[in-house]
Amino acid sequence: LGGGTLIGLGAALCGTSDFDELAELAQRGDRARIDLLLSDVYPPGESPVPYAMSISFFARLAREPGLARPEDMALGLMVLVGWNVGCL
């Protein structure tokens, strides 16, 4: 899980395998359009961690098909790969 994953999924989901283009798209993305966030399941004031934390990457795609834009997908990929590499 790393650069190859990012580039391969970028090509499949965003229509580009160019890292710079994916990074530019990601800057305009909104994770709330693709990820299930902690704020989606916990009421205000009840979570011990930040509400903007992704709890299920790309889960909103199944709940709300057609909501995500290429820039949202690019950001989701950056967060997914970055989070997992950082945790490893």
C-alpha cells in the first residue's frame, strides 16, 4: 500500500495516473462526500476523538452513489494511503 496503489486507483477512480494531477485534485476535494466520518455516527460531544476523522474510507459511495466528484476521490485516496502508511 503506497505510491503504486495511489497511482493505480487514481487512474481507475479519477481518470489520471499523474501524481501531481491527483495532488491538485485532492486540494479541492471533500472527504465528507466519500468517507463515513465519526460525526456521522456520534452525536456532538460524545466522541473522544475529532469528528472529522474517517471511520470508513469510501463508505459513502455505497450510501450515496453519484455524490463523489473526481477531486473527492483523489482526496480520499491520499487520506487512505497516507493514513495506512503512517500507521504502519
